[in-house]
Amino acid sequence: MTATIDLLLMPIAYLIGSISFAVVVSKCMRLPDPHSYGSGNPGATNVLRTGNKVAAGLTFLGDALKGFLAVVLARAILGDPPLETYLNSWALCGVVIAVFLGHLFPVFHGFKGGKGVATACGILFGINPILGIATLSTWIIVAVFLRYSSLAALAAAVFGPIYFVFLFGLQPMAVALVVVCLLLIWRHKSNIHNLLNGTESRIGSKKSKA
């Protein structure tokens, strides 16, 4: 029975991750489909290109909350064991990867998802608040001083697993976070190309056709 519950947690996490808040918020606030302008990415940074900061903030918050919710819900179903126990739980590691894959390839939105920055942030807070704060701080510092959302995301993605190992050592959860890190970097491959060429858009730039 326990094994069955563990296996069910992953598709549930995937479905939670498949809710694209960029699309939901844009529809509710009568904004253009985020796939149709800027980078074409359904995420908070692209929604910000409409000039609507509230919509961008709600998008980031919603995408972060679904990552947080998936982890916290799984912990509750698994019995919310002590820290050292759930960081060794392969079922919880599967939930982390599943909710992130749901965001990248959402079944509700034609498998055209975002790049995963906010969802990864929510996942980290669900694992441990200190881990989430440390990684989010890295994103904020890079974003504020360099004004490149993609570069800030890449820095946070790299440092997230490093912070985890520093705080908790080499646990199975570290493997899951490395997988999330690699997926996030892969989703930013076009941004990496633009950064190297000096053509990457800065935070706050206006929208354009995708």
C-alpha cells in the first residue's frame, strides 16, 4: 500500500506542475497569451514585458506556490518525517522532479511550459526555508545588479544544489536538485547563447513579437 501511494504522488505532482499561471493570470487579467510575445515563454519575466507588474508578480507567486505545494503535500502524505528522513526519501525526490517536469511540459497547455525558475524556488522552500532563502537571495542579487533574469536564474540553479550539500550533506535529494538544475539550464540554452552574444533582454524591456 505504501509503495502504491508513493507512486501516485508523482503523477499528482506532475498535474500540479502542469498548471501554467502565466496563462491563467493572463486570461484572468485579459492580457495577451504569453506564448505570443517577447521570448514566448509562459513565465513571470515574459509577462512583465506587458508592463503589468501585478500580473508578473502573481505569475511568479503562483508558479512558486505549486512547487511548494507539491513538496509539502507529499511530505504530509508520507507522514512528514524528520528532516534527515525525508531528504533520503526517493519518493519525495520523484515528486520534486515530477512537479518541475509538469511546469516545463504542462499537459494542460499543449506541453508548452516555462523555464522553471519560480517553480524551482517553491520546491526549495518546500524542502527547507533556509535553502529557499539562500537560493532566492542569489537570484535577487544577480538580477538587481546585472538586470538579467536569465543569468540570475542560471546562478541560482547552480548554487541551489551547492547550498543543499553545504547545509545537509550528500543526500538523495541532492541528486533530484541536480536534475532540476540541469533541466533549468537546458531550458535556458537560448538565453545562454544570447548572453554570450550580448543580445539578451534585460529585466523590464518591452514586449515584442515572439
